[in-house]
Amino acid sequence: MTTALALTNLEASAGGRQILNGINLEIPFGEVHAVMGPNGSGKSTLCHVLSGKTGYEITGSARLDGDELLALAVHDRARLGLIQCFQYPTEIPGLRLREFMLEAASELGIENGAARIVEAAEQFDMTRFLDRSVNDDLSGGEKKRSEIFQMAVLSPKVALLDEVDSGLDIDAVREVAAAVDEMRSPEVGVLMITHYSRILRFVIPDRVHVLIEGKIVASGGPELADTLEAGGYERLRAELGLQAAEEQKAPAPDPFSELPFEG
Ligand SMILES: Nc1ncnc2c1ncn2[C@@H]1O[C@H](COP(=O)(O)OP(=O)(O)OP(=O)(O)O)[C@@H](O)[C@H]1O
Ligand SMILES: [Mg+2]
């Protein structure tokens, strides 16, 4: 079986700042991989770089079902079967959700687009939003549900879910998780970014990866999410010796031998 998404030594910088520091990751078709990491560790940047957002200097390789993504334009990556559910979905006043989805489905050569849209809208309680502008004046939770609805219609090969559970109420987390779980199939690989192990109780990931400072520092089974929940990133950093490395870079002054006003 081929790999849905294969990242090799993926590095990215923006504004003179190195954000991704050599990411290696393989998501086989049929698997859901969770990526967790502290704020600012590069999770959204990873999604943006894979989707084709401009403004980054990028090296390395990212293959979707064997095809190199990094040299392609955003729409060509989407045509290959990549979809990103955004952490902060954009409002597009003037563009109705139904038209947007019809256009996208037709571009991707999806048969029975109109019927699929109606069916998925019913499933995700999106029917009343179909003839409103995309995301315009939707609540945070409704926007996230809309992202999942769009993904269900477009049946991607690789889905990048950036905090699809943030801002959702307890029932909505369960619903969104059920939708992601339903998507599981031998035809799709899912990269699911989350801060909370809550959603991972409903969508059991095949692997959990921890991203710190733009690098995957630990990978494991679903139990890794529970370990993180219990001890936080600080304990993991300490266990991996990451703190020691930082301390070496900038040794703390010894308060007993270095007097601040001397010399
Ligand atoms: N265009 C840019 N120019 C400079 N710095 C950037 C740029 N884009 C992102 N960054 C920085 O890169 C770091 C990683 O950002 P990113 O949004 O990927 O983090 P994240 O892991 O998704 O965090 P969160 O959990 O808060 O969503 C942050 O410190 C951010 O400020
Ligand atoms: Mg983010």
C-alpha cells in the first residue's frame, strides 16, 4: 500500500524565522495521525506549507500518494486530493456555500455533486447554511462543522485538520469526532492537529506525534496523548533532555558568584 502523505526533512522559514526544522512523517492510507504541540510550535505552519500558502521558504519533500506537492500551486494540490480544515475558517461574503461546493465538486470531477451536497448538509446539520455566504456570521462551532461538511463532500485523499475541535461544545466535539471517524477508509490519510486528548477518545489515532519547536520530538500510540495530558509538555521536554539543551544555550547566571553591579 502506498503512503497517503510522506514528509521528508521538511523545513520552512518565514520573516527570517525558522519555523519547521526538518519534519519526517509518514501517514499510510487508512490511518489517522494526531499532531500535538504547544502554542507556536509550528502545527498550523505545517498545514499551511502543505496546502501551498505562499510566503515561506521551504526545503525538503512532501509527497501525496507519491506525487511531490511542494512545487505545485494550491489548486493543483487540491486536485491531487489534499484538503485543509482551517483553525480559523475564513468568511467569504457574497459566495454562497452551495455554489462554492458545486464549483469545487465539479473541479474535482465528483459525480452527483448537487445530491452529495444536500446529503452531507443534512448529515452535518448544514442545510440552513447552504444558501448563505460561506462562513459569514456563523458561530465558531458552526464554522468548524462547515469545514467537516466540505471535507465529507469532497472526499480527499489527505485531510489536514487544524484544531477542528477547538471552540466546539461537548456534544459538537463528539459529532465532529464521529464524522472524522466515519471518514476513515483505506482511501484517505488524516493528519489531525489538536490540543486536547478529548477528541482522541472518540477518534482513536493510529499514531500521536509531538511537535516542539518545529520538530517531531516524540511519536507513539494513543497513550502518548494521555501522558501529555497528565504531565504537560514540560515533563516531556525534561524527559527528552530538551530543557538541558536550552539551558546549555543560555546558562542561567549563578546568583552567588555573579553580582549584577560588579565591574
Ligand atoms: N509569516 C510568519 N512570519 C514570522 N513568523 C511566523 C509566520 N508565520 C508563523 N510564524 C511564527 O511561527 C510560529 C509557529 O506558528 P504556528 O501558527 O504554526 O503555531 P501553532 O503550533 O499552530 O500554534 P497554536 O497552537 O497557537 O495554533 C509562531 O511563533 C508564529 O508567530
Ligand atoms: Mg495553530
